[in-house]
Amino acid sequence: MIDKSKRRVARKMRHIRVRKEVKGTPERLRLNVYRSLNHIYAQVIDDNKGHTLVSASTLEPELKTQLKGLKKTEEAKIIGKIIAERAVLKGISKVVFDRGGYKFHGRVKALAEGAKEGGLQF
């Protein structure tokens, strides 16, 4: 059985490989995803300036009541919609999806689908 530290290192290596190809530009900013055991986080990042422009996560106090009692994939889809709404309000419509070394499956896929439904173009 693979232990947690090896799994973490393997994900980091996959993320480095993905980041070689996925670069945000001023026209298409980068939508980054981080998935922990219990929560999911999303950020829209300007790679040229190194600034986070928009973020959303399941830890936000105003979202806790909305997310209570939902499955993790349902929570991720809602977070995707929220990040898309916040990005559209800031004038961001096109992004590059950075899956963060995770498989495009489950919660990561649900977040991407929610962001697409919310109005972001990948």
C-alpha cells in the first residue's frame, strides 16, 4: 500500500507536469483547484502579476449553511458556480483550467462543470 507522503509527492510531480503546459495569460487567467480530504478550494490567478483575483471554498462562513448536508461532489459544483459568478462580476470570462495534479474526475470535474454552467469558458 502506498503511504500518504508518496501519494502527496506523486501529486506534486503531476502538478509540475501539468503546470509546464497550463499557463495563464492576461487574456485567459488560470483557474486553480486544490482538493483536501474534506474541502475544495478554487482560485482565479493572474500568473503575470502573481495575484489571486477571485477565490471560493467550502470553508467560507456565508456558504456553510448553503452547503450543509450535501455530498462533496455537489458542494464542488456549487463552488464552481460561485467562482464563476465572482469571476464574471470582475470581468473575467475565459480561463485555463489547472486541475492541480488531480484526475479530472469526481469533485474536480464537478467544480469544472459548475464553473462552465456559471459562465466561464475553458
